[in-house]
Amino acid sequence: SVGAFKLAGIDSGYQPSMDEIREKAVRLPMSMGHQGVVVVASRSHQTEETTAFIENLRKQGQPVTLISSGSSLKICLVAEGTADVYPRFAPTMEWDTAAGHAIARAAGCDVYHIDGKTSLKYNKEDLHNPWFIVKPI
């Protein structure tokens, strides 16, 4: 695997050369040096299960910081190392997670069923995802 990289500061009107991309891109995950556990979760779609998951992390004695954003971006935040975990106990579809899942895999993370062991599968007859958790492999 080549890995996953993040290139910041590029707008849609600028087309960097491949040399510029190679020079400026940062390999994921980045070392963020944050304290405690950073969890990405939806504030607007937070379920009782998500709240319980976060509270369980707090009971383990580390401070927990919550970041809210869209599903695919939340996956990417774990992939880049900004967040440590993304639990999802609410409905999503394959198209909500597929691109972020590819980036996560290239960065050394995965999108697992809530068991934390079985990677999500795609192109199923039913395109709904099960509950899942994104974390490093």
C-alpha cells in the first residue's frame, strides 16, 4: 500500500504539480500530540448507545474531547490522527462511508462492525451499513 496523504492549502483554482504534491503532502496518520481520547461523533444524531460509548471512555480515566462533523470527514479525522475513534450507532448508507473507508485503510485504520474486528463490506444487496467503529488497525 502506498498509504494515505493530506495536502492542505490547495484551492480549486490551483493545480499543483506531482512534485509539489509529493513535497508538501503529509503521510497519515499525523502525530497530533493531543491529550486524552478524541472522539468524533454527531451531536445532532447522537444515540443513547453513542452517549454510553463516550461515557465508558470517560470512566477509563482519560479526558474525552468530542468533535462533530459529517460521516466521511469523521472517518478521515481518525485516519489523519486528529481523532482516536469514531463510533457510529445510527443509520448510514454505503455511499456515506466508502470513500472515507478507503482513506482510512490506506492510513492504517479500518471501519469495523461494532464488534471492532470485522471490516465493513460493500456492494451488498441492502446498502445500509451496520453500526460501526472507526479506529486504527
